[in-house]
Amino acid sequence: MRKSLLAATVIAASLAGGIASPGIAAADSGHAGTTSDRGRSFTFALLGDTPYGAAQEAAFPLLVDDVNSDRDVKLVLHAGDVKSGSTTCDDAHLTATAKQYQTFEDPFVLTPGDNDWTDCHRAAAGGFLPTERLEAFRRLFYPVAGRTLGRHPMKVETQARDQDHRDYLENVLFTEKRVVFATVHVVGSSNDLAPWGELPGGDRPEARMAEYEARKAAALDWIDDAFNTARRTHAPGVLLMMQAEPTQTEGFADIRERIVERSRAYGKPVLLVHGDEHVQEVEPNYAGVPGLTRLETFGDTASQWLRVTVDPKSPEVFSWERRTVPAA
């Protein structure tokens, strides 16, 4: 039997490294991905930065089995980085990982990470042109626009339907239990401002900056779309998932400002989910905004994940607990 989720009053324990369940709220829209409202709560698995290297790839089926065996879990979210930065970015490796993700019984929602394409210029990763690898990543992990991976995929709204942002298959939006979920393509390595220094012939700043500016514009519009959806439907909350934390540093400042601005104006709970730093932690009142909570998932491990439950009838709405995969 699974442990029952803790009440949202244990925020202090989460900050000290214990089980976390701070308060966030829920949302609703008429978008694709909306499912039945039967039952009060909804549970999903949250992963990120996994599997890293051969050992984790070998152990990953045990994590999948642990998630699949949880009868309450109805969805799997992955906050980016399907591989380590020092492993190859070639099609064979990415395809093998995509096949592992397909073994999840439930819909599998993924946002890209820097290791998945931005850092593929590194010699250890194969010395690929990052923009070419981004196209390959989209082809392999988003084979059908508006549909997730997983054995039982679900329909989602994709930003690729916007003529201004047709490339961004990976930015998706859906609802569950009146919660608005949106993935936003924001990655580490300064959100692709870090030079592609290990490419043969060196960095290509013009191509890199063009990629960054276009993706940033798409991200800002998609953040607005998520909040506009929640406001239009009188939703009590929003969940945004991206790979990298939007800090105040170069590459992230505009995105951070937009999240802060929209969260403050919204005045209801917002959960900002990310990975990248490989330290599971929680930060309530993120950027000084009441109701905006930053949640980082586990990384560089195939033995731990977060089990998140959404209860739209609860003032806190979101609660979670750490899970450790049982040994074989």
C-alpha cells in the first residue's frame, strides 16, 4: 500500500529535505487533454533528468514498473533531459530512450532539456549542430502533434497550431481535474545563450541567437496563453513545467519576469515545476510572489520520483511525496 499524502502544513519539513506538500491550486479549460471529473483527486508521477548513463538506463524499467503499479497515477510528467550531457545525442540513443518512455502505461508528457539538444555540440555528445538535434528530438519524442507518448496517450493542445510558432510541438497545454497544465520550452546552458564552443569551426552565434529569440517569443506567448485560459475559465490555479529554473540571469530574465507578472496579477496559486539542478527542493513564495511555488524534481537518478496529487476541493490543491523505487 502507498503512504497517504501529507497535509500542506509540512512546508517546513520539505525545506529541510523531508516530504513536501505545499499549497497550490487547480484550473479548468475546454482544451484537448481534459478528462473525466469523476473522483475528487488526481495523481501523477513527476520525473526529470533521467535516465543518465548506462546504469540508469538499465535500472529505468524498475522505475517504470513502480510508477505503473501505482493505481492512482494517471499521468507521467518529465521535466527534461532524457540523457546526460556527456552521452551521445545520436538518433539511436534518443530512439532507445523514447522506447523506454513508451512503456509507461499512462500518458507521458515531456519538455526538452539542454542535454537533449543545446549541449549536443559537445565532443562527448557527438559534436552535433544543436538546431539539427532539436529537429531530431521533436521528430522522435513528438511524432504526432497534439498527442503524448505512453501506452495510453492523450490528446493535448500544442503551440504548433499557432501560425506564429509552428515549430513548437513540445509546448503543450491540457487540463485535468480543473488544473491547467502547460509545458514551456526553457532549458539550461543559459537557455541556449551559452556558446556552441565545441562545434567543428567553433560557435555559430547568429544561428544560436536566432534560435533563442524565436523560442523565447514562443515561450512568453505560451505562458500568457496558460494564464489567459485559467482566467477565462475562472480556474483556481496553473501548473507550468520547464526544464530550467527561470533565474534572474541572462537568458531567463524575460521569462521569469513574465511568470512573476502573470502570477502576481492572477492572485491564485501557481506551481512552477522544473529540473536541471538535480536537487529535489521546494520554494514557496517564489520571487516574492504569494502563491507562486517552485518545485524541483529529482535528477540524475532512476530510483526516485515525486508522486503528486491534485485535489481541487482542497485549499492547497497540490501535495506530493518522495518515492524510492524498491530494489529488484
